Amino acid sequence: MATDRAAAEGMPVLVPVLDNHRFDEAALARYLAGRLPGFDGGAVEVRQFQGGQSNPTFHLRAGGEEYVLRKKPPGKLLPSAHAVEREFQVMRALAGGDVPVPAARLLCEDASVIGTAFFIMDHVPGRIFPDRVMRSGSAEERGAVYADLARVLAALHRVDWQAAGLGDFGRPGRYMERQVQRWTRQWEAVKVEEMPAMDRTAAWLAAHLPEEEETTIAHGDYRLGNVILHPHEPRIVAVLDWELATLGHPLADLAYACLTYHMPPGPSGLTGILGAEAELPGIPSEAEFVAAYCRHAGRPVPGGLDVFIVFSMFRLASIVAGVWRRALDGNASDPRAIAYRERYRGMAQRAWDIACQARS
């Protein structure tokens, strides 16, 4: 199928707006007239990006230009989740710097317009690989892409967050303590069944918090699937999906980017290369990726990432459990989310296994 081929080549797939994500497109057009630069009215063509499990994302064609609209999902939401306002704030702050981001044009916090808050950014053409693992291209191209992933993450962590106007974007210090508490609460809020590995991992994390405190801008979901690659070159032209961004510990971001080395191959979007490294030449080892990041960040290679890896896996399991819960409630961004039960359970068990190995 054409859509499958496009996805395999990294071309974003656009589909008609899902029934449970429809909104008043005429009301949107009225709101944008005079507010969106260059748009003075007329019809707005709206299509939805296929995939994505958090904030629904739409392609707009308005006034001869292309934009992207990102909004909160419909229905009852967890506290502090789906923070499109924070996405807009951090993208605005990073504009024009060393971290490539789409130009954020407009934020609407008035839910009466299309049902939820939303923001609009420029459409950046390029390739998006929703998987955590780049399976296409040559070994040389894969190596260049992962090298750029390390470089851009280091560039983010070098940003002076106070000078960028993000002094109120989070609370410096005690990041891991607060994050473990937050995602434990998140898990408890979405929990619909017993999963002992989640509860054990939460308790382990609370007892093994790192002593070192560092504060940088933390993306929170930095991975291959959340960047746009140049249409033809192996380099990043935009970093997307900033809803989990905050002021946090840079090693938590680094560990999250390294989860691909701790997850086995599986369903697209949440897979890894554990046990299949030889099948994908060009992808660096975890040690090589970490060393490249540290070289660009100007910091020594950390002695260990175990607690950050366990935390990242636990947090991802909490997120995926929330996606499954939204699917059960009927307001997930992707109808395939109903099958996410086994995904979160597998991640929970993997987090606990890593914790047990670290303890031993």
C-alpha cells in the first residue's frame, strides 16, 4: 500500500481526521483570520497525522501555506498531561538557536474555539521515522543520523535556560525525586489492573535516587521518532513533541534516548535493538552513543546510568499504560492503542529486571 511505503521511507502519513478527534474547522478558520500571519480568511484544509499517542496533530493548508496544529485530546485528562502551552513556550524560547525547532506561530488557550487549547507551528518538510530504530538506509546513513541525535541532545543541554527566558519552566533541583513521585502518581491514576513490576520499580526508584543534582532543559521524550530528518540528508532539521519538557537532569534525557539498547525488537514505535545489534550495522553501541553525546556536551562519560535507565523505562511504561487507558476510554489518538496492554507490561517487567541487575 502507498501509505505503508511512505511510512517506511519516513514520509509522514496524512489521513482524514479521526471521528473522535473532529472539531469545528469553520470555527478554526474564523479564529485564524487576522491572527495567523498571511491568513486573512477562507477555507482551511485539515488532515490528521497518522500515529502518535498523545496530543493529536494535524496538517493545515491555509492561505497557500502549510502549518501543523497540535492540540490536547478530547475527554477527561490527567492533571498536567498534554501541556501544549508548555510545548509552545519552550519552542519559542529555542527558536533561532542550536536546537532546530519549527517556528511556533500562535497559541490559543481558549477551549471554546475547537474544544481544547491548541497551538500552530510551521510545517517542516522532511522524514519522520516513528520507530525508535532506524531500519532503512545504509550503515553510513544510520551512523550519521545517530551521531546527529547525540549532537542535538548535547546542544539542548548546553542551552542557558535562564537566558532563554525559561526561568519559570520548572523547579531546579530534586528533579529525579519529583519525577519518580509524579510518574508513580500517574501510574496509579491510569491503573486498571494489578502489575506488580510497576509497583516494585516505583519503590526501588524512590530508594535509589541519584545524589548528583544538575539542571538543564530536558526534552523528556528525545528519540528518533520525535525528530524530523532532512528530506535527503542524514541530519536533524527539527525536534518535535516537547510536551514533557521541563528543567531537569540531563542524564535522564540521555538515558531515555538509550532505551533502544535495552528493549528487544517488537511493534513499531516502541522497539529496540537488544539482541539484534548485528542486523543493523551503522547504529552505534550504547557506549559509543553516550561517548558522542558527552563529547559534544563537554562532560565526562558518566560512571553509570542504571537508575536513569530504570526511571526512563518506568516512566515510559506509565505513559503507555495511560495510552491504553485512553484507548479503553475511547479517546486515544490512534485506534491501535487498544493493543498497548502488553507493551506497558513488557516495559514494566524490563524496568524491574534492570533494577534487579543493578541491585545485584
